[in-house]
Amino acid sequence: MYRLALAFVLLSGLAACGNNDEKKKETEETTTGGLGENFKDAALPYQLTDTALLRNNDTTTLQTTAATAFFPDSIKNDYFGKNAKIKFSPLAKFTSKDGTYYVVKATANSKKAAALALYDKENNFLASYPFLLPDDNSKTSQVSVLDKNFTITRNIVERDAGQLIGEGKDVVAYDASERIFSLILQDPLNEELTEIISPIDTFPKTHKLAGDYRINKKNLVSIRDGRYPNQLLVYIHTENKDGDCQGEMRGEFIMTSTTTAAYRQGGDPCVLNLTFKGNTVSISEQTGCGNYRGLDCPLTGTFTKKKPASAKAATDKAGRR
């Protein structure tokens, strides 16, 4: 009987230790996203080419749900295909004053991409950015660089018969005040393929008016949830065909009725109205918005809501941006 009791105590102790280990693992998974121990520190500047990414056959898989936030739905659906089962693998990590940057490889449906994710010093997820999206064009080559200032530069070069026929570049930096990666410079390779990407794309969009409204690829009103039920977070980009008349702003709009919203901020002379009708939104500039646009380039127009991407829309569009 004594031996049975002792065996029971030992087994109970082992089970308790196992439960404690599981709880510890679960806690680490919750606070760190299960990322830190899988990555090796790398030196800056860090460079990743499309060729190197496509040849990377590392099958190490990140067992974490945190990785699902690394790509916004628009890119996941367009690039990998709707409901694609994406596997994530570690590439590199870097420590900065804002926290820790992780470069992650994503693989699905015979496609590969790389994302950059930022966590704060308490290991809370802050933001992510599509670091490299290879395309299917044999004439182009891409390279992304994270420099010592943690600025991202994505370059694309197009050659035909060995001759350089075009170059494009995006420069992106983390905005700590907004907790997003913001585009600070864009020099597109091909204007016809360029589509303005909303810097607030990954923000929640549960509001009935939230979504992306477009006239064309260069004219966009992107709407996401505000901090309060009566607010909308709005990003606007307008541009004429030649690109010499542009307007851009981002701010919080207050709902003034069920179909209207207005931008009014203390100390800012700009007053801008949004009017919703069916699946459209119209911009009406009231006064003082010159800081957000070029001379004689008013923020106006009627934009139509873009339908969510479907499986049929899964193309290489995201890789060409």
C-alpha cells in the first residue's frame, strides 16, 4: 500500500510539472507570439533578393497564430489565394529602440514571400509590412533592404535582352506615433501597374462604412474603424493622370449623420466632408486643405467601394506593386 501511495504521489508530481510546463509554454506563446527563440540575430544592413528567397528551402515552421497578422487580407488573398494555408519560417531578427524586428518567410500555393514584423520591448505585436513579394515576370528582379536606421527600401529592376529598361523603388519607415509602416517615397517601375496601397490597410474595418473606395488605381479613399463608434479613420490619395496634381491626407473623421462624416481638427484650418450613398463616397473640400494637396488640386471626387478579393482574383498583382 505504501508503494502504491508513493507511486501515486510521484505520478501526480510529474503531471503537475507537465501542466506547469504547458502553462509556461502557453504564456510564452501569448506574450511573445512564439517567435523569439526561433530566430537568429543578424547584422544590418540586411538584404533579401527574390532569387535568394525563392531558393530558400528551410522547412522550419513557426508554430504560432501570431504569424497570421503578418500580411493584411488584401495581400494574402491577392498574392497567395483566398483561404490559402500559409506556412511561416524564421529568417532573421534585429533589435531597435522600438523593439524587435522579425523577417519571416511565408509559403503557400507554390509561392513565397517575406514579411517584416515589429514587436515592442514587452513582446507585444505592433505592426507588419510585406518585405518582399516576388512576381512571375522573368524580366524583373527585386531586392529589399533594411538599413541601420530600420528604413525599408524595396527595389525592382526590369531588363530586356540584358538591357536595363526600368527601375522602381519604395521607401518605408515605421511611424511610432501611428504604429504603422508608412510609405515615405515611391518611384514606380510602371505607372500602369502601380496601385496606391493604403497605409491603414491592416487596421480593423468592422464599421459598416469601412472599406476601400476607388476611382482607379491612383485615387483611393480607405476607411477603417476609429477609436470611438462615432469616428472613422480615413486615408485619402488623389492623383491626376500625369501625376503632377496630387493630394494626400490621413486623419480621424467624426460621423455627423448616418451618411456623412467630417474632418475638423483644432489648429488645422482644413474642413473636409465625406458623403456616403449606396456603395460610393464623395469628398467635398470646404476650406483650408492646401497643406494636403498641390496648388489647384482640390480633394474632390466620387469613389466606388471595392469588392473583397475572391479566389479568382489571386494573381501576381501584389508582387507587381
